[in-house]
Amino acid sequence: MLKARDNPFASHRLHKLNYRLPGISWDEIIDKLRGLGFRAAVVGDEGTGKTTFVRELAQRLRANGYCVQMRRLSFGVPVPRVFFRQLSSVPDSTVIILDGADLLPTVAWYYIKYVVGRNKRLIIASHRQGLLPTLIHSRGSQVVLRELLSELIGPCPEHIQHNSLQLLQRHNGDMRKVFRDLYDACSG
């Protein structure tokens, strides 16, 4: 039985994984973002890497000289009123990244769009399309899963690869659930 810290699918290992871009470079993503006026959405189902993507995007924007402020919303946690006041005071040159925008009630979302206005830079991560123009659609895929498995455990034994691909299908592309099941399999 493995200790939690030695499990190849432990959360501290998963958080070190980089986002796998689907046939596009980070420079192209940033160029596309500029073309959208820095108002865009990262869209995808649960567990497909949206949060990983926006974290890495924030790092790359900072490395390119942009000031970035990230906010993460969580299901069931009310958004404090001070959050809206803080957004209104952010300089126009700052890139605001809002992870979990679809968790906001419709009225709060429209208020944010009003507060942020057309001059401010806003990137969101959302499960649904249509809130802002889509920058990238995040998806769980067999190719990405194989790459991540290889990074986590090296050459992937056939039975783990087969099992993980079945899990990916069972969980409808939710890689977070796949890794949770693989963690449990390695623990017990």
C-alpha cells in the first residue's frame, strides 16, 4: 500500500502538470487574446483543465509584462460584496481572470460586465459558452490523458492505460475524476 505522498496521482503531483494546448502555441493564444481585446472565455466541461489553463495563462501574461489579477469562485460559496467594488477599482491595463464565472447568478454576471466595462481586460473560465467570445475550448482527450500519465508514471503499463481510457469514457472526459479513481486504485 502506497503512502499518500508517494501515490503518482496525489494532488501535489497533479498540480504540477502543465496544460496541454491542442495544436496551438502559447504565443498564438496570447495573439488571439489580443485580437479579442483581452475579453474572452475558456470554456469546457468539469475536470477538463480550465483552471490549469488560466493559471498557466496568468503566468505567461505576467512574464510578458502584464499585470494580472485572478479571482476564483467556488460552488456554494457566496461572493462577498467587496469583490464587486474591488473589480471596479482595477486599472484598465490589468488583466482580470475570473475562474468560475458561470457560478455567478445572471444579475451578478451582468453587473460584472457593467463594472468591468468595455475598456477592462476580462478572461473567464466557464462551463458554458456565450458569456464572452471563446478563446479556447478545453476538452479531456485520450491523447492528453496518455501524455499526462506518461509524465506522472513514465512508460504507462498497458493495463493502466486501458483502465484509464475506460475511466475517461465513463467520466465523460472529466480527467479530475479519472485521476481520483487512479489515485484510489493505487492506494488500496
